[in-house]
Amino acid sequence: MEYPVTRLRRLRSSEAMRSFVRETHLEPGALVCPLFICPGEGVRNPIASMPGVFNLSIDEALKEAEKAASLGIGGLLLFGLPESKDEQGSGAWSEDGIVQRALRELKKSAALRDLLLLADVCLCEYTSHGHCGLVKKQGEAYEIENDSSVRLIARTAVSLARAGADIVAPSDMMDGRVAAIRDDLDEAGLEKVPILSYASKFASAFYGPFREAADSAPQFGDRRSYQMDGANLREAMREIELDLAEGADMILMKPAMPYLDVIRAARERFDVPIGAYQVSGEYSMLQAAFAKGWLEPERAMMESLLSIRRAGAGFIVTYFALEAAKLLG
Ligand code: PBG
């Protein structure tokens, strides 16, 4: 049936009508807020390239977490800035590592009972060279070793789960790490802790501001030998397939907006919970446009989140989590 019988504008005539036929919805419970935990007390250091984002000491993180919980946010994703770094990234799996201590503290708060605590599992914030795995140097050349890195990454996951992480989320992109993490968790009696694998993670320029926030920029070279080439959708499907075969319970797609087609393809192909990470650069470029008065903040923020949801992400890790939850609430 065509015009004039069919008039699609009939269903756009009022907000009530539009809301009645809306296909995609956002809710606070589907949002995950990243937090960057640093040493000290009363510390709330702003990240210059990410307005509204801070490095927080554990006491400040607790306040932020309670805010998130009261807004009905689904979870927090924790990153750590250790006091010191070394070649192996030993701060990542240390019993009294910065995120381990934060987890123990946050777990004590009754107000956070319904807030999931996700721990990012990676070495890059803890290694002196800033790579996500161990570096083997041969003269001028260097290699990021896979299997030895996987041992340490699995050890990190166990340590974070022991400290109270509800979900461990490996973001390093080494081969075989999901299987190793599952094995080690099970062996440690942590068989109930799920793995959210950053299965589809591209080597992206959009991680730039994060590396300031987490102080994790590689000191030489780049991450292209472990993170995926941005041109490859089929390879992303293989990464996901392998991670699921190794025991991943959920997958995370990253970045989000420049890779909406990859999220859509994954949604159609895999029947597991899928999340997407609206990464630091996506946030910073919107904030920059807001600061210039070039975009309407609330509308642009919500539209960006909706696009990710519509592409097929069930949950979204986003630096806008608290702001968006306020609007949705
Ligand atoms: C750690 C990690 C990174 C991000 C999440 N986990 C940095 C990277 O891979 O360089 C990026 C998140 C963001 O940009 O917001 N491997």
C-alpha cells in the first residue's frame, strides 16, 4: 500500500505516539561506567582530554560507585594506576594491587550490592613499557610474547576474581587467554565467575585519551601485532568464535561507533550477550564538540548510545554512563 493510503508520518505525530512505536530503548541497567583507580586519599584528578572523567583514589571511587548504584547503573569497569611499574607488570596480579584493594573495599558497601564490579584484565597499565604483554627484545627489534603473557594474564584474572570481581574482562588480545583464564579460575574454585572477553578489539586511534587516563601508552612501537586491523570484519568473527569456544560467557566489541557494522554482524551470528565499549576517543570528540557549542550535549550523547544499542549491543561501557542514567531516570 502506498501513499496516500500509507502515511508513515501518522506514527510521528506526537511524543506519545513516537514513544509508543519506538523500537530501541536504553536503560541505566544496560550501562557500565569505567573507573580509573589511583593511589592516595581524597584524590580526584581530572583527565584533561576527557572532561568529567577522573583518576580516583579508593575512597573517592567508593563515592562515585554509590552514585552509580543510586542511578541504577548496571556495573563499573575498573582500571588501575599502580604506584610503580615493572617489565612484567607485577602490579596487575599483586595481592594488594590497586584494583584488588579497590574491589575489596567496594565489596564491603551494602549500597553496592546490585552493582556489578567488572575488572579489566590487562598488563598495559602495569608494565614499564606499556604493552599488554611481555616484551622480548632482539637488538632493535622487539616482540610481544604470547604464551608467557597469557600465563600472567590468567594469574591477574584469578587475583582480581579472588578480590571480589563479579566479572573478569580480558582486553589484551593475546591468543588463548580465555581458555587459560577459565582453567585457572576453575582450578582456584572460582568456577562461578564469568568471563567477558574483549573478543573484538581493533587497534584504534580512538584509545588515545584512555592512555592519558590510565597512563598506559606503549613506550615504543604500537599494538598492531595483537589488536586487530580495523579493516577486518571476518577476522573479528573468528576472534569471537574462538573466544566462545575457549569459554567466554559474553563478548565485548570495541570501539563502538566506528565499528557498528561489526557489532551488527556479531549480533546476527552469535547467541551470547554482547556489549560494546564506547571508547575514550569517541567520548572526547563529542565532549570537544559540546565545548565548542557545535553539538547539543544531551541529544548527541543519547543518539550516540542509541546507535550502539540499535546495532545490537545489549550493554554499553561508556564514560557517559552517569550522565545518561540521570536523563533516563
Ligand atoms: C587495555 C585497554 C585499553 C582500553 C581498554 N582496555 C587501551 C588500549 O588497548 O590501548 C581502551 C579504552 C578506551 O579508550 O576508553 N588494554
